[in-house]
Amino acid sequence: MAVVYKRPTETLRPVPTGFCPGCLHSTAIRIIGEAVEEMGQADNCIHVLPVGCSTLNLLEWKGDMIGAAHGRAPAVATGIKRSSPERLVFTYQGDGDIAAIGFSEILSAANRGEKFTVIFANNQTYGMTGGQMAPTTLVGQKSTTCINGRDPETMGYPIRLSEIIDSLKAPYFIARYSLANPKGIIEAKKGIKKAFTYQMESRGFTFIELLTNCPTNWGMKPLDSLKYMEETTSKYFVPGVIRDKGAEN
């Protein structure tokens, strides 16, 4: 029987994931690992981890990793990439980390056009700390700190971080993908590989937003969370390539 898929062995350890059942963080880490491995960058890659569910990558990721304080992964990645420009450097950050406490960090790095890649997992909640409202929590979406749903009159509107970064001149590649279905996962992996390729060519700052879920804190069964992503999340955070300077040349 022909082998159609095998787990990446150079980038991921042969251990169970630490994420909750049905969580798409595990899918995101898998396709990142596949991209790094297929590009032959497993021994040249540095993975910057902030605080949040992404910290569980410590259990699964096989390559070099450096921890950062909450929200400060872009600052750490800046130092690494500037001192070792030949390395493939990426951060993997959740919405609470990147769009709240780390908001100034990501905007500053993007505005400077730092030549590393940011991968932003957007599940609209603070997953690790109890399901509080995040900057990306949708209007009407419930959390432990907005039990009746987000009210824009008192809580503001969800932040579209990719579009904010698109308002800056320096970023080279910005794209958003949904991991709710196989097509989106395939497109996301292609986008990650393109971002990594642009980085290794020293073209500029690259930003990938991945729409993910959180069945535990959303209070949904995994399949129901995928349906919610298709019917609700993707309507507000519309998937697609937002900027590709490489395609313009």
C-alpha cells in the first residue's frame, strides 16, 4: 500500500500533542513542521515561543526553541534574526499574546520590516488562562468575562490584526487562512512555505494568520466548532492573501 502521509520526523517528536481534543493548534504545528522539513530547514530553524497555549509546543517541537515573555516574541525574534540572518526564524503566537499585551511589539516589528515570520493562531479566546474575552472575540461570542456575549458598545469591536498590519508600508507578505477544512489547511501550508521562502530570500517581514478553534472554551463539540468557524469566524476574518509584494514584481 502506498504511503500518502507520514508524520514529520525531523521537526516533531513522536509524542501525543498536549492540546485539547479537537484543537487546531495541533494541525497548525503539524503543517509548520511539514513546511520546515520539506524546505530542508529543520536544522536551521529557530522557533520563538511566547506565553499561552503555544507554549505546549515545547512538548512536541523537535528543533531549536527560545522562550519569550508574554507578547514579546517579536522582540526576541528581532534579536535572533539580526544576529543570525541565515537562520529561519518564526514566532507562533495566540490572539491574547499578539493582539493584547504584545500589540505594540508586533506593530513595531512589522513597521520596521524585520525579516522573520510571525504565525498568528487566532481562536478568539484566551485559551490557556480560562477562556476570557480576547481582542479578537467576535461580537456576540461568549467568554468567561463576557458571559452574555461581546457587546461592542462597551467592549469595542474585534481587532482584525492582519488588516492593521496591512496599513503599514514595510511588511512584504500578509495572509490569512482557515484551518476549518482540508482545503484551507492545504492553502495554509502553501502560504507558510511562501512566507518562509520570502524570509530566507531576505525580502522582508512576513505574517501568517491562521484561524483556529477552541472547543474547550467555546463550549462546543469539535465538529460544531468547525461549523462555527465556517459560518461565523470566516465571515468576519475573511481568509485570503492580503499582501504579496513578491507577486507584484
